[in-house]
Amino acid sequence: KGKTFVTPELIFTYSNQGKGLASRNLHDWARKYSILDADKPRMPLLNNWEATYFDFNETKLESLLDDTKKLGVDLFLLDDGWFSNKYPRNNDKTGLGDWEVSKSKLPNGIGHLVKEADKRGVKFGIWLEPEMINPKSALYEKHPDWVLKLNNREEHYYRNQLILDLINPKVQDFVYNVVVDMLKENPGIAYIKWDCNRMMTNTASPYLKENQSHVFIEYTRSLYKILDRIREKYPHLPMMLCSGGGGRTDYGALKYFNEFWPSDNTDPVERIFIQWGYSYFFPSLSVVNHITSRGKQSLKFKTDVAMMGKMGYDMRLINMTPAELEFSQNAVKTYKKIEETITQGDMYRLVSPYEEPRAVLMYVDKAQNKSVLFAYTMNTRDRHVFNTVRLQGLDPNATYSVQEINLMPGAKSSFFDNNKSYTGDYLMKVGMQVSSIRPLTSAIFEISRR
């Protein structure tokens, strides 16, 4: 009573030309008004999570810094497991909340790794989950009242953790200081992965006391207060919103972040569906896709899938063959060449994976000079025949060259002789063959105005 309630903002777009135009409208709006620094290139990175999980030390991380340089990506991202001493973070059962560098794993601290990254000409990023706490932590022992929980029920754990009561101003200050103190002590940190690995259950705020129905609203407001303070101090520090378990991928949060992690499922076939679904509402520059060891598909297939958004790696080069390493090094160069078209261009979904055992989509720059087309064949049955695909978004009066790119070393296009020319009118009315009938294969085509 006597107070004003402000709802979350709603976004509307209207299209009389189908869902494709509605998506492109949302993408344009998001790049202009919602996603942080959307006009700047993203940094392809190497993450150590699926490469090492919790099992690493300084020496192993330095070898991954070498991999970062060798691969040609811009940044190394140190993931979970680098912190806590009383309850060492060697698995997901201990240490959350104790944001002090592990003396056993990193005796020379984070600053040493930042300097080692700088020596190699790459940037350094770090993983945080500052909203969360393990019951087995020094922070929990000191502040059991800082946790969201119902007093009349047992604590309910998910990933062996609980959620801090951000509604409490003291907790807000704690979370803010975790981030800001780390950046003060290590000014070379160039990227933060902000994780959120569980949903709210058995939820009540000790700080609120009454009005427990307000918890979800007040928690969100409190999180945004913290992020406002961080962004006031570090307005352009790149940050990834990572919440594979929390599902926090919304434009309310994205105004504080450059990009988000859509799912912990990195199997490339599954990712085709995941990334396809996100494409209805979010521009490709905001969707982070990593090439991992998950799935039995070829490295080329995995890489092609990751390229249709913000590409990264989550694997060790030592596990690659010489041909795969050469392909990956070339793929990073290729991605940097076509990134602007993918991240700033108009997206057209041409063949849905929900309608055929393949997916085809393309990005066209605003001037209609350059386009990149992705084609993925999933699991096909014997003698399956794919029709040609009619392209969209090109200038019908222009002439375009078409070239298959991102091929394995020594491989040639199986579709046609590269650099043949077609009019935009032909490509949009007659189309071209872009899909192999072989299961789990992929192709990327660069289409350029002549």
C-alpha cells in the first residue's frame, strides 16, 4: 500500500512477413538498445572446464595458455575450482562462497596467470558464481543466516549448493566486493563468466521476515542493484551470463552482459536445436557456443555448429591430430573474417530441423554484399534426397560468388567448383544444393557480391 510496483518491461514486434522478420526486428532492437557493446567484436576463447574440470594446477593452466596462443583465440578463461583453502574446491561439494585463491593449486595467485597470459599475447578471464554458497564453506559457518531457506523445512541442495539472500544489503555488499576486489587486485582480468547453477527451492528470505511472497521480485531487483554498481565501476568489462541450470537468459539481465551461455548440453546435434530456438529472440552475437569433446561427431561438424554464434573452445589441443589442429587454427581465422556478417547481419532460417533431418540458415549483412550460409545434416535414412534451398535477403539484381569455406586441410568442396557466380535473383528463386546426404556432415558457404 502506498508504493508503486514496476513490472518487468515487455517487448512487442509486429510482422506481416512471418517469424523471420519478427526475429530480425528483435535482433536489431537488442543490438541497438539492450545487449552491452553489441557493436564491438566478441573474443573467441579457450575455456578449461571440459578440458580439466577441477583437476588442474599452475603448470597445467600455463600449458593451456600456450594452447590459447597456439590456437589463435583471444582469451583464456579459467573456470570453476581455483578458490577456497579451508574447504578446497576440488569438486562441487565445497568452497563456494570462499573467494580466496587456492594456495595448493595456484601458489603464485591469479596475478601470475594474468601476467603469463600477457606474455603470450592473450587475455585472461575468470569464472565466478558469487550468488551461491556451499554448506561446507567458511562463509556458511560464519553466516548461516545469509542463505535463502524455509525455517520449517530442511535445506534443499541442488549441485550441493544454496543461494545467498541477495535481498540483504550486507549480502549485496559482499557479492559486489567479491567482484570488485578481484578486479582491483588483478587489473589485467579482461572477462568474467558469471555463473548461476541452480533454481530457487524451499525459498524464503531471513532478511525480509514478512512478505515472503516478494522474494523472487526482490531478489531480482537486488541482483540488478549489484550489477548496476559493478557496471558503474566497470562499464565495458566483457561478461558472460552463464546459467545452464538457472535458465537466466532474459533481456532484463542481458543489459548488464555481453552474451549468455544457452545450455550445458554441448552435443552439436542437440545444439543445432538449442541455438535454432534461441535465434527467434536473441541475435547470434549474444549466444555463446563452445567446441567440446561432447558428442561423436567430427571436429568440423562441431566447429561449424559453434560458428553460428559466438564461438569458443573447451578442449585440449593435445587431443587433436595434426590435421585437426591445422583445421582449428584456420577455423579461428575464418571465424574472425566472417564474424561481423554473423553477429551484425540479418538472419534467415531456411530449413528447420523440426521439419527435415537437416538445418539451413544464413546471415546477410545490411548492405547485401556478404552472406554466410550454414547447412547441417543430422541423421538421415537410406536414399534420403534433399531439395535445393532457395536463399533469402540478397539483392536480386546483384551477382554473387559462392565459395564453400572451413574445409579440412586438403579437402575440396563436394558441392561445386568454388567461385562460380550466380545472380541474387537466381539464388532466391532457383536456389542451390547445400546439404550432403551423409549423416552428421556440415557445410559453410561464403556468398559475396562481385
